[in-house]
Amino acid sequence: MGKKKDQTERTSLEIVEPIGKRVLIRKDEDKKETKGGIRLPDNIEIPTITGRIVAISAEVQNSSDIPLSQYDKVLFNPKDAIPVDFEGDNRLFVVEVESVVAVFRKS
């Protein structure tokens, strides 16, 4: 008879930790309509998209030169973003900090 799996083995969660000068971003939902009410086609290609940083690498966290932190809302170029096949809707991307082009801040 095989051993029973420990409760912690069955409920352990897999996490994605970026390495180097990278962050893990959850992409915002694709917009289907503009604020003015214009319906966008499903196959539209937008050069930059927004999302939230859900994890940052130790290198980014320890660098005072990189003004990014967990939960920041950012604008990034998806060209070099690496999709993480971690969830069904593929909204997670590993992104180099150079591809993050703006951070949304409240004044």
C-alpha cells in the first residue's frame, strides 16, 4: 500500500518568483469598449497594456534605483513579456523592468 499524502502536500500552493531585474504582473482585463462607447474588435493589438505587480524579484526589491514595488499599477510593453502558464486565462506575465514604461501614482 502507498503512503497517504500529508495534508500540507495536497494544499501547498505553487508560486512564481521572478529572478533578476524582473517583476510578475497580472495584466488588467482587456477593454472591449472605449470610454466614449466605441466597441473594440477582439483581435486589436495594443502596444502597451496595464496591470498590477504581484511579485518582484529580490534584486528589484533591494535596488533603490528601481522605483517599483508590489501592488503598483503599471503600464508595460507586452512585446518581451513572458506569459506564465499558471492559470487558465493567462493574465500573468514575467516582465523585465526595462519593459515597464510608467507607474501610476496618486498625487
